[in-house]
Amino acid sequence: MRVNFLNGLPEETTIHWHGLRLPNAMDGVPDVTQAPVGPGERFTYSFTARDAGTFWYHPHSNSSEQIGRGLHGVLIVEERTPPTVDRDIIWVIDDWLVGRDARLADAWNAPHHASHAGRYGNIATINGRTRPRMSVDAGERVRIRLINVANARIFNLHLEGHAPWIVAIDGQPVEPFRAASDDLYLGPGMRIDVIVDMTGEPAQESRVVDTYANARGVEIGRLVYGTGRRQGEALPDPAPLARNPIRPPDLRRAERHEIIFGGGAMGGMMGMSWGGMQNMMREGMFWLINGDVMRPGSDGAWRPFLTLRRDRTHILRMRNRTAFDHPIHLHGYSFRVLARNSRPLDRRLLQDTVMMAPDETVDIAFVADNPGDWMFHCHILEHQNAGMMGMIRVA
Ligand code: C2O
Ligand code: CU
């Protein structure tokens, strides 16, 4: 893939290819993997797309505002043998903070957002439309690629009256399984590919709801059946997608590391001195990784908070000692999610972003086979900007 990028913004930016395992120099992080691209300047990204799947791209500069205003795109790498479906569609799910004047609210990175749950909006959209009515036909099988591009909002989706199969998470295939009640749980940055059999009747309408914000379910869209019907027989279970060439971690010989997230409002700052806390907050920094506010040094350079030996398996035990949920994202890798609160998962999941609930411990593992300086951060963009982004070096 080769992208000739021209920055038409009045400010600097870069493009990050979220979830792709690419060479570090193409990762699009300003002052880490490349110089920022100034207004009117150009940069050429070129790399081989190694993994098939659903990915996306977005700026990595002034992220809350640039992504929040809608600068992002979907990147699909097709499978050599795609699954048999009638249609393959994309739902880009977003959330907007709109004021009474019907304009996007300013105050990007407002301290209240940065120190609490991030910039939560008041309007959810699918593909840029509020509560879209999405046409389907009785009997058809549809692949839907769900992508949460919101700054901060977490979605727990339900397609009422339907039983989607989950076939990939964060672009990486999983053994297909039926989504149970909380399985379409998407933090910012995450993707889930589902295969849905449209088992409703002609002319039926079914709600698509989010139950994260409100347990009774807020409608964010609707499946609207046409009057026709496709084949009448039940379809076979979907076959698994072919796995991507990711080296499996060697867990018996893994090197172990611990990462502790702290800070934030509602008690998370405990353990810091009052003076230290006040200084931090005055600069708009609210979050800690392993007890430190993460930011570049006075020379503008980022320094790694963790260095991993190349080609070894590493297990990161991550502890969320804050009062908030965080989607934690690592660049350049798809990691195995091993365990939550020390309980092994019953599925083999490869992700680039993983949700952590308050007080939760999540263990992830990967082979450090992609050298370079990789950002590791919360994908709630106002947290990322307020200290919850550090650099991991693979050398
Ligand atoms: Cu989509 Cu640094 O992330
Ligand atoms: Cu966060």
C-alpha cells in the first residue's frame, strides 16, 4: 500500500494506521516515528498489509479535536477467501458532542472530560447518520464490520431479535461464536466483524440499541426489512476466517512485566502528594502509568517506560487502579488476551485494543517481533492527551 499524503489542515498532523502490523517508520506518530507533517506538507506512507481484516486510520496529533471532527477512515484488507455472505457492509459508529446552537462543542480536552470518562457526546451516529433506517431483506446473510471511532464513548450493542455470529475482533479472526448479551462491547478504536442472518419477517423493523449508556437500551439505528424474501432454508454456521500469520506466544518462556494505570477523578489520584497532584492538574495531566505522568522530555523526545527484548514472548499484566473504563491500545502488534482478573479466557482472542474495567487486571501476551518504539495508550482520546500514553521500545 502506498499513500501520498498531503496535509490540507491549518495545523500539523500525521496518519496512524490503527491495528496494522507495519514497520515502525510508517506508524504515523509525530516526534516518535516521523516528524509531524506541517500545513501544506507531504509524507508518503508505504507498507505491506500483512493481515486481512477490518482496520482504520486516523491522525495522531491533536487527536481529540482532529478525530473528534471526523478525520478518520476505514481500511479493509480483504481475505484471500472471503466468507460467503450476501453483502459485506460497514457501520462506523461515532458520538458527537453538540451544543444548543447545533454546532460541535469546542473545549476539546476540557479538564472535566480529560479527568473523567472523556468527551462523551449527546448524539450517536452510524455512518454519519443519526438513527439510520438500514434496509435488509428477509433471509439474507450480511457481514457487518462494526468500528467504534468515538473519542470516548463505549458501546454495548444489541441487534434486537437477531443472533449475530462474531467472526473477528480488531481485524483478527476468532472461532465464530454467537454474541451473548455483552459481546458486542466496543471501546473506542475497537472493531468487531459479525455475520448476521436476517431472520425477521418481511416488513419487520428491529432496533439496534446501545445498553452501555442506559441499561434499557438507547436506539442508535434500525434494521428495516423490505417486502421480499431470500432463500427459505436455514443457513449453515459460518466457517472460520483464515488466521493471519501472527507468531503464537511461547507462554512458558515468557518475560513478565506489570503496568499499573492510575490517576483520574474520583479517588484515582490517591498515592500522590497533594503538591504533585496540583502541579500535574494545572498542566492538564490527570493519568499515570506506573506512577508517572507520561509525556516527552524537555527536549521533545519520548523515552520508553518499558523496553522489551526482541523476539521474546512478553506477558504484560495490566492493572486498572482508576475509577473508569479504559480501552488500552498497543501500536504495531496484535496481542493475545490471556486472562481477566487471573481467570484465563475461554477463547483465543487477538486484539490491538482491550477494555479494562475499574479494578480489573488484564494479562496480554505477544512475541516482540516488530522492532521499534511503539505507543501504548488509552484510546479515550482525552485520556491519551492527559498522561495516559507511553512508549514501549522493542529492541
Ligand atoms: Cu488508534 Cu495510537 O491509536
Ligand atoms: Cu482511559
